[in-house]
Amino acid sequence: MQDITASEVKERLDKGEMVHLIDVREEHEYEEYNIGAILIPLGTLPDRLSELEEWKNEEIVVHCRSGARSANAKQYLASQGFTNVRNMLGGVIAYKAL
């Protein structure tokens, strides 16, 4: 599963594409700045897998502040049978810089 750049995500969102976007930061980070993703903090991901079940074979883009937590989320989702999870490289830091 190939990762995705922040500029690719922004371009797709700007075009109005439907992107399954999950933010794995904490709530206070999300409230400070978000790009329209569903908030599922990394620590709660195992308990909330059922919410994502219908996307199991669809592209899911995960992001966090810098890309580290979302890399862990990508790995975890892949281990749970999700087939097309992509990490947004550079996270929100990269996205805000665009």
C-alpha cells in the first residue's frame, strides 16, 4: 500500500473527491486544526474498528500531526485486514504548509 503526499490529498479534496480520511490525533489537536477527517485517536482505533468495516476494501487515508502515529495506524489497520490504507506523509504539518 503506497503512502500519499499531503499535496495529493489536498488536490483531491479541492476537486471535491470523496476521500475516506481518518485523523488519528487527539481531540484537542483536531479541534485546533482539522481537514475534514473523521477523528479516531490512535489509542481508540482498536475499539472503533467496526465503524470502518464498510471501508475494509476501499482506500482509507490516515493522518496525524507528522505522519508517525498514522504510520502506526496504517500498519494496525492492515493487520486487521484493511486492504488499501495510505499514510499521509508529513501529516497536518505538511498539509498546513501548502
